[in-house]
Amino acid sequence: MRTMAALLALGMVQAGSMGAELATIQVEVDKPGHAVSPLLFGIFFEDINLSADGGIYPERVRNRSFEDADKPEHWSATGHADIAIDSAQPLSPASPRSLQVTAQDAGGGVLNVGYWGMALQKGERYGLNLWARGTGALSAGWRTPTAACSTPAGRSVA
């Protein structure tokens, strides 16, 4: 704790030298704060800077269930396609929103770059599960920007 206080003080001195107003923080480690009930455990996790979804919880696809906004946040159209959030035909009460993709040709699709990229590891296996409905021919799959990926049966889905 004393090292932490020294580092904080050093940081404040540096901030003061850059023209910022000097502030002090005093941490009294020898004086405990409010009592915390022993029954309170595991009910709060502060998700700072997406540390849960894109960090310890290994979510790769950002806004995977389209709940972030009324527009497709973190999704973008590729090729000749238009995208929009659709709540007219929900998959289930638990998944009331979907992504409507209108592709004008076979090159149309969608892109999700995850949380500042997707932390995929060479040699690891990843699965893609999605529900799709449409009119006409429908093909779906996934690919990385650098190489085609394959299904467990070895068929290319790029």
C-alpha cells in the first residue's frame, strides 16, 4: 500500500509539472472503512472498459444479440448489402431482436470486428452458431481477414 501511495504521489507530481492543478490523495490503510456484510459476495462486478465481455468472459462477437441500440452497433455491411435491426419476427422472447441483412449479390454480408479485434489463437477451434431465415438462396459462414476458416467437417465457409 505504501508503494501504491508513492506511485500515486509520483503521478501527481508529474501531472503538476504538465500544467495540471496539483491534487493529493491520502489513503489511510490503518483505518478500516464501513463494515461489509459477509452475505454479500459475487453480486457485483464492475465492467470497466469492457473487461468482462471482451476480457475475462471470452466473448468474441460484439453486440451478438443486437441489444445495444436500435441500430446495428458494432456491425457493418460489406459488399452490396444493407443492414438494420429487426424486431418484427423475434427468434424467441429471450432474443427479441435480429439483424436483417439485405444483400444485392453474393458479395454482400456483414462484419463484426469484436472488441478491438477478435483474439483468435492459431491452432484453436472455434464454433459459429447462428439462426438464419430468408428468401431465395441462402449461404452463411465466416472468415477471417487473413485466411478462410473451415467447418469441423473440413468444408470451407469463407
